[in-house]
Amino acid sequence: MFKQLATIKRKRITDKRNPEKGLFLNRAERVQPFSKEITKEISSIFTNRLEKYYDIEPLYAKLSTYLKVDKDNILLTNGAEEAIRYIFNIHIKANDTIMFPIPTYGMYHVYSKIYNTNVILLTYNQKFKINKQVLYDNLSKVSVLFLPNPSHIEDIFASTEIINILTILNKNNGILVIDETYFGFGSETMIELIKSYKNLYVIRSFSKTFGLPSIRVGCLLSNSDNMTIISNYRSAYEISYPSLKIAEYFLDNYNIVDEYINECIKGRQFLMEESLRLKILFNGSHNYLFNLRIENEDTCNNICNELEKNYIYVSNHKNYIGITIGPVNYMKSFMKKFIECLEKK
């Protein structure tokens, strides 16, 4: 692996966005800052224990209740990316064939290169639909299918289709990993299926649903037999104490999360209505991400550049613009400037 790592070039993630003026819609972060009252409460919950080791079991108990599964089905991870890395470390060897959609989380590409795998990419068409023919033509060939559900582009897989995929994969000892990082905004969870299918893993994260990307807390779920084995690979303490206490706080005060999700859904509804009015093809009616089709690449570049000049940061995908949904007032700010940019083209 050392030689393989030498062939890979990576840059550290930097953030050059304006933190004072910016409307951050490009990285699937919580759009509206937490209130001063909440941040004050959080800052007081762990300062008296920073010099001590800690018990992580209470968080497992709270997660078990929240996810409605047994603790033996859960492994806490340092963000969703560590859950992904566990799968690569344990279930994938060099020259194995894996498959995942594109665009998606960048670490899928990074780990694919590190572990020297053969990758089949699932693309989306102009109407935001995944290439099902490529998917089903190759299911019998892959060791692992990584399937964000929903993904950056929403083409949600229902439980009936997931069961069909699991059945096909199982014939050749293939594994399905469903990444539910974007769960919580209208899509269906597949966690219940881990009780019936031993070749299924589900990934969850506090980054999107809870709006807490900075604490780097995620979890990997599967049947207890799988988790008994995979948990042996964990570090001494799965996550840091501050991250643990913040995660506990939001599980104990889930109304904060739920209220924000509801506000985001209202904001998404506004975006959908405006897109229909403007006759712009859109995608993301059940997702945390919302995509607006811009047919001309130059127009898309110009709009994104103009938005950034006004400190509105969006994702430029050449023929569509991706944004993170948020409460209505933030979506109105985006849409007002977006329409101005459209009219300039």
C-alpha cells in the first residue's frame, strides 16, 4: 500500500469563503447558524472533564434509541468517511471491482485509488436519473456497491429495489453499502433491512441531519455478526470527548434538529415553486441538496461566478447548480440573486 500511496496526490481542505458575509450553500452545511443560547449551552457541557478519559457507552445507548436498533448493530466512527474506510479495509482487496455513482463524496474516489480497486461509475442523465442499465449489468461483477441514498443528485431507491439489489449481490458474495448521510429530509431509511440481509451496511452521520459536520461523528450499522467482527478494528475511543458530548446534547434535544429540518423543507418547497415558475428543471424534492439545471456551461459558470462575487457560494457542476437547502429567508436571498444573474445572461 505504501507504493500505491506514493502515486496519489491530495491537497488539504481549505476554506477561503467569507465567514462574515457569506451564504454557504456549496458544502451541505447547516445554512442557519445555531442560536447563541444553544452554543452557550454546548460550550458549558464538557469543559470540566477535558483532563479525563470518558465512557462512550451512554452515547451508544442514545443512538440505539434514536436509530431503533440494538447497540450491537452500531459502530461509532470518526465521520462517515471512517465508516467507508472500514469497508475498504475489511471487505475490499486490491483489484476488486466496486461501483458507486458520480458525483458523490470525494473520499470514495480517494479510497478507491489507495486500495487499488477497479471502479465502475454510475452516471446521471440530463433528467437527473441514474444509469440503471450500467447498475444491473455489473451487479454480478462487483465486490461492493456503495450507494448513497439519496446522493448528491436525488434518484432515490425504494426498499423494494434495494432488496432486489441485495439479492443479486448475495449470489456472488457482494456487499451493499447504503450511505444515508443525507437522510432526514424526506427519504426512506433502509436500517430495518440489516436484520434480514447480512450483506448490507448502512452509514449515518451527524453532519447533515444534525447540521454538525465539524464534530466528525458518524456510525456504521449492520447485523450483529458483522458488527462483532468489524468492531474489533475500532480505535480505543471511537470519537473525541467534545464530539461525544455535543452528539449527546443534540440527541437529548432532538427538537432542535427536527425544527430546523422542518424549516429546511419549507425552504425547499419555496425553491421548487420558484423553479416551476421559472420553468427550470430541478432535482432534490426529498433531499438536503437541490439542483437547478443550467443547459449552457458558460451560463452556469457566469452565474456561479456572479453569485460568489456577492458572497453566495454554490456548487458549479457545469450544467447544473447545486445548493444546500435552508430556511425560507435564506432561500429567498439565494433565489433573488440567482434570478438577477439569469436575467443578465
